Amino acid sequence: MLKNSLVLGLFAIATVGLVAVLQQATAGRIANAERAAQVRALSEILPPGSYDNQLLDHSIQLHDPLLLGSKSPQPAYIALKNGQPSAIILRATAPDGYSGAIQLLIGIQVDGRLAGVRVLNHRETPGLGDKIELAKSPWIHSFVGRSLQAPDESGWAVKKDRGEFDQFAGATITPRAVVKAVHKALQYFDAHKQQLFAAQVKSNG
């Protein structure tokens, strides 16, 4: 009985040790894969050659539930060109999607023009609301080059609401939510631009 207990105890210790070793061995690879995925996602937002820094190494935390749509702080990434800010990528949430919150990455150039928008996560209806995904439709490209002033405030809506952005056949709520979230992100940028970029200039000075 004692011998069997010792054998079982040693087996358990060996098993736990093996699991710990495997976790340590794979943790680094998983972290590297996650970082590479984040880098790819961010690189789709800004034009090639518009920045020369590692975006993940220049992140800050932002918190504005009203304009960024999340109750918790969200990361933002500062793009630099020759040591000077050239753009920022905000993470924002459209809380009023048809099937729940829609997570977005929104790239804004230093002059206030949109560099790009991408959907990080959503639960919208396949074949209808999922056209906010670039893989399903080029609709998300309609934000590129827009700004807080172009269009004016009334234009920041879908065409069904007399705005300038297309809606989807049979699915108006989803694009309406995304347009509203992007517009609010631009409002946040406009209100905080100086603080966002001043801190980065100071840290690189």
C-alpha cells in the first residue's frame, strides 16, 4: 500500500512538472504569435511608409465611455515618423450593434483625416451585418480620407438617415452603429489631440 502510494505520488509530481515545462515552452511562442497578429492588424490601418516605429511599443491607455464606447480603459497606438507623431490608432466600441458590441480599430492621421478602420470583433448576422468585415465587403473603406468636418455632422449617418454612408440591404442597424462609433472617435481625437501627441513628443525629446 505504501509503495503504491509513493509511486502514485511520484507520478503526480512528474506529471505536474511536465505540464509546467510544456507551459513555459509554449508561453513564449503563444505570446510571439499574439504580438505578430496584433502587428498585422495595426499595419492594415495606416498607409505603408507613414510611420517608422513599432506601434505596440508606443501605446497609451485611454478612457472615455461616452466617445470611445467602453467602460474600461482601451489601448491606443501612436505612430511616429522620424520621431514625430504622424497618426494614432484608437480602439473604440460601437455598443449598439444589432447583435451586441462591435470592437473597432480606428486610425486617424495627425491632420484629423481617417487613415483606416477595421473591425476587431462582432456578432452581427452572417450575410447581412457581417459586411462590416473587409473580407466580406469593401464597405469599411468608405471611411478612408474622411474627417470630422468632411462630411459635416449631418453627413455622419447612413443614407437612410440622410447621411453619406451606405447601409446594407436588410441591415441598417449595424452600419449605423459603426458610423456613429467612428464619428465619436473623431470627436475624441479632436478634443484631445494636443494631449495625445504632446506626451509622445516629450517622451522622444
